[in-house]
Amino acid sequence: KRADLIPAEGFISGDTYTFVRNAFLQRREFLINDGKVTRDPFASGDNEDLMLDDF
């Protein structure tokens, strides 16, 4: 089973710990929400609207 993940190793760039932690947290949230995916407002590239709300 672990050998199946070797091709995915290329997706890990930079800090391996951070990548694994974020993957764990995403999966945990997915399981908690019974498979419902919530939209992350910070996932899109257009964060200008979010920054203007702070002022």
C-alpha cells in the first residue's frame, strides 16, 4: 500500500511535515462533515475582496 504512494511523492514540495499535516487535516474535516466538501474562501486566487473587509 505504501508503495502505491511513491508516484505521489512528486506533489510534495518544500516542507514534507506541512504537506502531510495539511493532508491529514483536510481528510479529517472531510470525514467529520460526512463527505461534504466546504468551499474554502482562501483557496481561490482572488483574495482582494477578503482583504478589503478588514479596513
